[in-house]
Amino acid sequence: MAQQEIYAALKADHDKQRSMLKELGELKGDTDERRSLFEKFRLEVQSHAAAEEESLYAVMLGNPDLRDDARHSVAEHKEVDDLIGELMDMSFGSDEWEERFGHMRHRYEHHIDEEEEDMFPAADAELDDATEKKLAGTYKERKPEELELARDNPPGGDDRD
């Protein structure tokens, strides 16, 4: 089966996030450029994760064959969100920030690799085309709305509507 739109949209976001992580890893010190890019990354990841949970994960949680994968991924979203929150509270030029960023990057890249290699194919095998098409629409609708919510809700907060 050709790759469905929902998985292609999520993968495109992952590719953008990988690029941002690479660029952040190359920047050093507490600079405006690093802070600005980190904030863009934070907003991208928060809006992506929330929209993904409200579209694909919501359906996966309702399917006994996919539920464990969805729960695992939701837990990883929370872990990365917490790590991003910790990074925001540190000095961007410190060795501690560098170390914590490396850990967060590793955890997030592992997470998105796992989604692409394991979870998306499993979901694609279980879900019909109409459901996947609907999920793509939900994702595309929710992501900009989640971006606005992320602007006002830093990581680790549970003040979302």
C-alpha cells in the first residue's frame, strides 16, 4: 500500500525536527540564535505531539492491537516534553545544558525512528484507508491550533484545553 497522507505528514515533521536538532547541536553558547531556534523547535515538537495524539494516537488507543504502541509513544512524548522544559530553565551556554540537550536529542530521535519503523507500519496494517484519510485531516486541522496553544503553555504544563 502506498504511504498514507497521515504518515507522510508526520514523517515530514520528523524530518524538519531532525534538521532543527542537528542545527541546535552545532550551535554553541548562550546566543540569541540558539535560543530562537530552540524556541522554534519547542513549538514544533509540542504542536506536533499534541496533534499526533489527537489524531493517530486517539484512534490507536481504541484499537486493542495498537493500544500498547500508542501508550508507549504518549509516555515518550511526556518524557521529551519534560526534558525540553528542563533545558529551558538552564543556562544555554553551560556544560549541563549541552549534556541534557544531547540526552533529549537522543531520546527524541529514538522516538521518531521507532514511530516511523514500527508504529506507523503497524497502524497502516490495521487501519483502513478512510480512517487514515480522516486522521490526516484531523492532524492538519489540529497542528496550527496546537501551535497557538504551545505558545502560551511551556513544556511540562498541563494547562491545555
